[in-house]
Amino acid sequence: MDEARAREILTAAGLRAADATLLALGENAVFALGDLVVKVGRDAELLPRAERELTLAGWLESAGVPAVRAAEPKPLLVEGHPVTVWHRLPEAVRPSEPHDLAPLLRAVHALPEPTEFELPRRELLGGVERWLRLAGDAIDPADAAYLRERRDAFAPTAAALVPHLTPGPIHGDALPRNVHVGPDGPVLVDLETFSSDLREHDLVVLALSRDRYGLDPTAYDAFTAAYGWDVREWEGCAVLRGARETASCAWVAQHAPTNPRALAEFERRVASLRDGDPEVRWYRF
């Protein structure tokens, strides 16, 4: 789904696409429209996740966790695309930093399991097949097969890990980009991957950012100090890191058919995994 198609969906949903500003384009096209934010999902398979995200927003609000709030309680399914509507946050007062994420994660990690609905497990590798299918012939079949083999190797190993922290609700994609620092402080955004699983999932994300994506080690240290623990001390860290690297490669692959930069980044990532080099720099896409 490109921007043009996403705007067609906005129009079909009865919204003024001409007035919408594109904020992001990934699995969702995210638009600002007046005091609202509208998310258009890539395909109908994402409808259950959109429904869960809206339910989560209400649950977090009742629990007092600062997070994005839904403007409409249910998603629309428009020409095979889920559409959700959110309240637009105030303008950011500054860019978010890793240390802004730490107290939000501590608040989420203190939550008990919800009683009104059931959170899914964090299926970190669950999207690999769909992303590789969307990549199609744009990627080398040998690379796709390699990632499937990695997925199949990591899945049972990750399932057998013994956690250091008590399992429970997690954000699932705990990065500073999913924090908005407004006039009232940091707020969690992007609730699509909210799950119930090892809390370590949320902490491995920044450890990988430090090692692969160029996160300043000082900023990482500020995050671990604010959270109160460094996941790299845990013996299961390498397993969750490897699983996440596998998923991250496959996620980029879905953009390869229409974007040469995505293909180049995909090939860089796969080559570094094949070479067993944990320090090759990856670039966000």
C-alpha cells in the first residue's frame, strides 16, 4: 500500500484526504487530519490487531498510564483496510530520549493482566512469513529461506527461556520513537504490539539499538539507570536479540518490491547475519 492508495481509503471512509498530512508509512499509513490522527492498515489481516489496539487504549487510560487515546472505539474496514481514528497529541516540546521511555515501561510492567480481555503473546516471529510473502520475487529466495530457517530455530529456544522479571503486559516495540514528549510529559504511542509475555522483550529492543542502530551508549546507560536493570545481564538476552534481528530483516523485506533503499537495507542485514557479525551497522527504515 502506497500513499496514494491510503488516501483513496481515507476518501472512501468519508474523510477529507486532501487535508490529510502523511506522518508515517509502514504497516499503517498514518495521517494527521485536524485534531485527529487516522491510521490506515495495509490489509484486512490487521483488523483484529486494530480492534485490540483500540481496546488497549481504553484499558491504559483507566489504569492511568500515559498513552495515546482513541477518538472512535471501533475500527472501520474500508475496501479491505482497517481504519482507526485517534486524538491528536499536542505538539512535542522536544524529541524523545531513551530515558523518557523507562518510566513508561516501568508503569506498564507494573500492570496486572487485564480481566476484561486477553492479551496475546508477543509473537515476535509471527509476522516473518507474511512479510516475506509480501516481498515476493524482489528478494533472493535463498535469503528468504535463510530467514525462515532462523525463525524456526529461534522460536522454540525463545519459548523455553527462563525470565528474570515477572512476565505480564509489555509494549512490544519499546523504542523512543514510540514516545511523544508533550507539555504534560512522555506519552506512549503505537500500541499495536502490546502483549503479555516476557518483560525482557521490551528491554532487548534498546540493547539491540545500542549495538546495531547507533544508539549512543551514554543514552542507553541513562535508560537502564532510569529503569533499574540492564537486560544484557540476563543469559537469555542473546536469544531474544537474535529473534528480533530475524524479524527486523523480514519486516524490511516487505518494502523491497517498491523501494530500492529497502532492498539494499534488507540485503545488508541478511549479509551481516550470515557472516555472524553482530556489529554491522543497520539503518532504520
